[in-house]
Amino acid sequence: MANQLSKDKKTITLMESWQNSPSSLQRRVYWYYQARLRWLGQTPPPNTEALLSTIEKQIASEKSEVQWAMNFTAGWIGVFDIKYRRRCIEIGHRTGLYKGDKLSKGCTPDYLPEFIRFESTKRSL
């Protein structure tokens, strides 16, 4: 959904307002959009510090579908922003989200320390 909504400036503005929405679907789209900004190679907005602070405070108490998107955002921040890589890896260690999940061959792990290592190595970062 975020991919489709990001095609129009009006809907981008709408997505950017969903961080604290009562709808878990809207919060998930917000976080996915933040990750998308990073992995598409665009210059990320100057909100990385605030995003990570929010992730650290709220990820443990979020609904599972929002947790995944927050984790995904922290993963891409850790891959592309070396300044925050250690912090993102630590979030993964603290939360333990997706640690030990079984993966199909060739799939990228969701556990932050493994995700960041895998994706940054793949890109020689």
C-alpha cells in the first residue's frame, strides 16, 4: 500500500501523519514508508534519530504487524546509515524479535543483527 500511496504528494503527506494513528494498518504503512525512503537510495528525511527513539520506546508494546514494520525501518537505517548501525543492532538484541526464525534458503532474516549484516554485506557497505 505504501508503494502505491507514495506516487502522489497528497497521499505522501497523509502517510506521514499516520505515525500515531489509532489504526495499526496506518501505523504499519507509516513505518514501511520510512523504511522505503531509505532502501530506495533517497536521501532520508532528517528524522532518523526521532524514529529510532520511538522504535526503542514503543516496539515492544506495538501490535505484531506494526512491530514488523518498525523492525524493518530500523533494519534499513542500520544498513544505510553507519552512524546508527550499532544502535539498530542493539535494538535487535534487546527486543529479540525474529531471533531464531526459520528461513527458506535465500531469504533475508528479519532479526536485526542478521538483517543488517546480510544486507550491508550484500551492498558492500
